[in-house]
Amino acid sequence: LVLFGVYWFNRYVLIRRLLAMHGLIPFLAGGLIFILLFSTPISALLLLMPLNNVTDFTLLPSENHNPFDPFNSQMTFWLLMFSTPIILAFERKSQDARVADKARRQPRTELQMLQQQ
């Protein structure tokens, strides 16, 4: 669920809003702000889950029951780093498909307009 939340924020907020509308620098700043503001609360929420109380196992990447550990923020950074190119590739593929579909439909509509005249 946490991975999906990071993916969703990266795709819909960072990439579609910041990167597409404002450019690279606001995108990088938004990613840094996301890491700084949300890594610790997400880690704290993961520590509240019952699975952490059963064994020595923890859901945190740092595995030390410390939500402020820098490794937790580093893991969020790497999640953003690895998911961004994948999301951009899928966005590009869907954009290319839309452009190809539009190019395929354009001669048909022009032919229909000529037939109506």
C-alpha cells in the first residue's frame, strides 16, 4: 500500500503536474520535499502495524524501529528514482498511441468532409 502511494504521488503529482507543467527543477524540488515530509510519517505508520509487534521483523527498510533513520528516506528516494523512468516510458507510449490514432483518423474525417460537400 505504501509502494502504491509513492507510485501514485510520483505519477500524478510529480510527473503529470510538476514535470509536465513546470519543468525539471520544480520536479526535483517536489521530489525532495516529498522525501523530507513523508518518509518519517510513513515509517511511523508502518511501525504501528501489528506485524511489527509479533517478531523482531519490521516493515521499515532500516529494520531498527527508528522512523528517523536516514535509510528510510534513502529507500523512498530510490523508489522515486526507479519508478520515474518506468512511468515516463508508459506515459510516452500512451502519448504515441494517441498521436498515431489521431493521425489515422484525420484522413478519414477529411474524406468524410469532402464527401459531404
